[in-house]
Amino acid sequence: MTQHPDPIGEVDIHAYLDEQLLPQRRIEVEAYLSQTPEMAARVMADLRVRDELRLAMRTMEPIGRGRTRNSARVLEQALRNRGRIVLLRRAAVIAAFVSLGWVAHSVVNPFAVTPVVASVPTPTFVREAMLAHATTLVREKVHPGATPFAMDDVREATGIALPAFPPNWTLLDSQIFPSSFGSSVEIAVKPRNGEEMTLYAAKTGTFAVQRVTLAHSGKAVAAYWQIGEAAYALVSEGGNSDELTEAAGRLAKTLY
């Protein structure tokens, strides 16, 4: 097989699945797939799952339990075999919501513009934080009870600096997710006299310093900020936005 002068890599496959390639590069990827049947079969399987999920979201009708289980198995196998974690993680989260009959307007278009964030596009990591928050709530209902974990282990696994939590906050659980630039982490916390919240932290791949900003999705509110390449989002449901902003600001200060 002739070696392509600009080899096709995982980044190109990710972008192809997300429909983010320019026409010329898309043609090159398709030519590569035509010469690699095994990879082509895997990509077609991912495209099929993606299209089924899109159809389910568009029609607002839950996919049958059997099909959902089959899709979940495809996603799980693909995660083990390949590194296409960005698309598959999104699809896996949405598939879980579909199986619970949760697909609604808040998933299709979760981030309405509010006066707090007017003219400021919601970053991708904030949308991921909201989905991770919803996933955590579902997981806690299915498997209640805290799972012991060590903050040092989480830092070592993700390479992300984590803020110092107030002494009156209880750490309930942690979950590591794949993300675009390595692993991301979500930690469920509960202040002594407050609502349960989740802190989501991820690498963004770009350097920036951003002050705490609010984003809304239905009842959920995220106070997010960025320091260097690491971005953070503190997510709560039913809480006070001002109190959430203040709490996020205090966490951010511990990172300097």
C-alpha cells in the first residue's frame, strides 16, 4: 500500500466522525479507509451508532431497550479497541439518557443565552461538565453510597491541579472521564449546609485565563473558569447562582 505523504491519524478519524474536515482532507480519509477494511468497518459502526442517536434525539422517541443495549456494547467495545474517545464518550452519555427516557430539549439545545453569558459562546468543556453532572446523578440513583477515593490518586491519574475544598465540604465521589486532551475528572461534593454539587476539571489544549462565568441548562447552573490549560466548572441544580459564583471564585483562588 502506498504511503500517504500526510498520514491519516486518530485526529483525522475523530474529525471525520464529527464532520469537521475540509472536503480535500475528507476525501483523503475516505481513500485511506477504502484501503484499510478493518478501520473502515469500525468507522462505519461508529457512524451508525451516531446516526441512530441523532435520530432518537430528533424524534424525541426513546430507542428500544434491546437496541440501546446493543449500542452500549458497540460503544464499550470501541472504547477498548480504539482511541476515538471524544465522540464515543458523548454518544455513551446520550445513550444512557435515551435508555432512561431523558432525551429532551435541554439535551438537544441545553445552553440558552442568558444575560449573564450574553454573546459569550459556552465552551465545549462546560457542556461536557453538564453531561457529566447528569451522569453522576443517574449513577448515584443506581448505585447509592460514597466510593472512597484519594485526591492525590485523582491528581496523578489526570495530571490536573485540583482546588482545595473548604473543610466543611464532604467529598462524595469521583469519576474520571476521557476527554479531548487526556483524562478529565468530576468530583461530587456537598457543603455542610448546602446542595450537592459537582466539580468538573479538564485540559483544554489552549492557554487562557478566564474569570468565573455562569452558564445555564434547565435547572442546572455551571460556574466555570480557566487557569492556563486547565478549565473547571462547578455545577449545581436548584442552588443560588450568586452563591455558586462565590464558591467557584473561592475554589479558583486556591489554584494560584
